[in-house]
Amino acid sequence: MKKALELVFWTALAAFLALGALIVLGQLLGVVLLSPWLVSGAAAALNWSAFSAATLCALAAFALQYFPAEGSADGA
């Protein structure tokens, strides 16, 4: 169970960081090209996915704290 949660955590972390970078790069491209629809469109297109991945990552991190640490004899 811990391995599965770690996989979810790292996958969601990579996804929301990549999506966040795409949002920022899309907005930067819109500023450089003087295109207001691209600035607002980059966020509108990717916000839901980025926020969902960030939420999944946070929930996995929250659940992982209840598993004992590696090499811990007493589980604390």
C-alpha cells in the first residue's frame, strides 16, 4: 500500500509541476506575442488538471505520513 501511495505521490507531483510550468510558459508566450487570449487561455485550459494533480499529491502525502518510516523499529 505504501509503495502504491508513493507512486501516486511522485506521479501527481511531476504532473502538477509540469502543468504549472506549461501554464506559465503559455502565459509568457502570450505576453511576448501580445496575445491576451493566449495569456488567459493557457490558464483556463490547464488550471483544472493542475489543481486536480496538486490535490491528489497532497492527499497522498497526507496518507503517507501514517506509514512507519524506513528503518524505524518502533514505527515513530
